[in-house]
Amino acid sequence: MNDLRLTLEVARWEFFRFFKVKDFIMTLISCVLVSLAYVGIKKVVEWNSDSVTTVVFIGDTSFAEQVKAAGIELLPAGERSEDELRAAIADGEIDGLLMLSGKAAGELVVRREPLWKSRLEGALTNVFRLQRLTQAGLSAKQLGELMTPVALKVQYLNTKIAPSSLPQKLLAGGIASMMFVGLFVGNALLFVAITGEKQNRVTEQVIAAISPQMWIDGKILGLSAMAVVSTATLGIGGLTSMLLLSALGEGFSVPIAMIPLPLLAQLVLLALLGFFMWFTFFAGVAATIDDPNTSSRGALLFAPLLPGIFAIAAFQNPDTWFVRLVAVLPPTAPAILPIRLILGQVVWWEFPLAVVLLMITIWLLRKAAGRIFLLGILMYGKEPSLREMIRVLRR
């Protein structure tokens, strides 16, 4: 009990070492201000872009209404010559001059780069496509049938399988993103807390009062709690921004009711276990680094991104034997198993097995971090080699 009390005391000290209430309040206020700034800037841009692009066309302008739907006003040339129209373009009276040499080619005369060129081309393509089909003798009904897209309704042989919805995919991506944000926030705290103390001579006195394992356990608990709180604050700020944008008529709303609660619990549990696994791993890495500004071991910070390579295969075919394998292995399970839960057919034992393996991995990494911490915290001027770390772990 005394060991647990000391560990929790270290965790409490590490947490409140970085926790500042005003910082989290400022984060929430910043999210609201960013949302308001986004709406304001968008309104300004829309207000400035209300002017319609005017293009003069030499020839029949009977299709002007179809082109106007694309934000372009097509005007007849009238009695003005081509030279007069070019002068009008130079003076800024009109935005362009359109001269078609056929039904699929033409020339557009402008004063500067026409950002609306693709919209004009799309409108003209639709107009001339319908004209060609009409000239071919097709009726309005036949034209409608020809332009009707194919719509396929998916029917599953197994009625227990429900089709994955957009909210579920957005939820999985959002939770995974929050996990990575928490990792990077936590890594910054770890390197400040561990590498900074390695350069402080008071560490020998701390080692005499508390075991390295309790010390590193307290750091992992306190700093991970701080990272979770920071990430949760960002999540609350993001949710507040979404609600504010939705109230102002911007953005989109996600129908939470379409997300099954068991799936939500599974995704959150995988993200938390994945976070603690990588966070414990990085605690051991930080204990071996003498100076984070010069150490090459900082490249290990990108290790959590490697499972993204396997995620590509999971998206293409989530039910192959290889994807099933990496979906339960600890390094890749937090990234791959959520994809299988949404897109694949997961056997009942896969999720419990992945959870158990992740918990065992976290425990082993915790023990390894404690031993490496003892080795690294007492070394000055050099980083422990791989051979030294293996010898300590085998001891």
C-alpha cells in the first residue's frame, strides 16, 4: 500500500506540474473564436464573390440559362465587333469572350487567369450533350432513362450484419485522431519531465527515497492523465465548435443515434489501450535519451504511424488472414481492429484477444521502462547502448 501511495503521489505531482486551469479555458475560448472567425471570413468571401462572371458569346445564346446556373452570365455580342469586345475585356467591362468553332472546341479570350473556366466547360458540356441526344431522335422519357444513374441496394446473406454508415467511419477516424493527438501531447510532456530530470543532480537523492519502478509508474500515470485531459479539452473544444457552426448554419451534424453504443465502447477502449501502450513505450525511450535535441532516437516518435501502412490493406480487404492477424497484435491492433469492426466480419473472440494482448504488452513495457529508467537516469554524458539495455532487461 505504501508503494501505491508513493506512486500516486508522484503521479499527482507530475499532473499538477503541468495542469493549468486557465490554459484549458483559453483552449475552449480559442476554439470558439476560431469558429466565429471561420464563419466571418466565409461570409466576407461570399459577399465579395456575389458578382456574376459575364462572358460575351458570338452566336446563338439560347443556352444562356443553363450556363447561368454555373454562376456565369452569357451575353450576346449584338452589333459589337470582335475588336470592340476585346477592348471591353481590357477595360474590365466584361470578363471574357467565347468563340466556339464546333460543338467540342472553342476559344476563350480573357484578361487574366479564368478561375471559372472549369465551370463554364462543365455547363457547355452538359448543354451540347443534351443537344446531341435530342438531335438523335430521343424522346424526353428516353433522355431521362439514359441519364438516370445506377443505384445498387446491398442485401446481406447474414441479417446480423449491418452496413457501415458514414457516422461510424467518422467516429472511428475521430477517435484514432484523438489518440494520436494525445500521444504527441504526452510525448512532449514526457521528454520535458524525464530528460530534464536526467540533467538534474537531485535524481540520486530521489532514487534513494523511491524505487525507479514507482518513479516511472508515477510519471506514466500523471503525464498520461495530463495528456488525456489536454486531448479531451481539444475534443470538447472541437465539439463546441461543431455545435456553434451548426447553430450558425455552417458545417454538418453527425447523427449520433446511428452509432451503436457497443461499437462506441469498443473503439474508445482500443484507443485508450493503444495510447497507454505507446505512451509506456515512449517513457522507456525518453529514459534512454540524454539530449532530445541531438539524439537520433527521437525518430522512434513516428513509430505509431507505421500501422497506417497496414491500414491501407485493411481498407482494401478487411477480412484477409493477414489483416485478421495484425488486427489482434498489440502494435497494430488499435489502428486495424477498428477498421475491421466497421468494415469486416469480426469473430467474437478477436476483440477480447486483442484487448488481453494489449494489456499484457502494457504491463511488460511498464516493467521494461522501469528497468531502463534505472539505467538511463543515472547515466550522464552518454546514452545507454542497445546491448546495455538488453543486459538490464535480461537481468
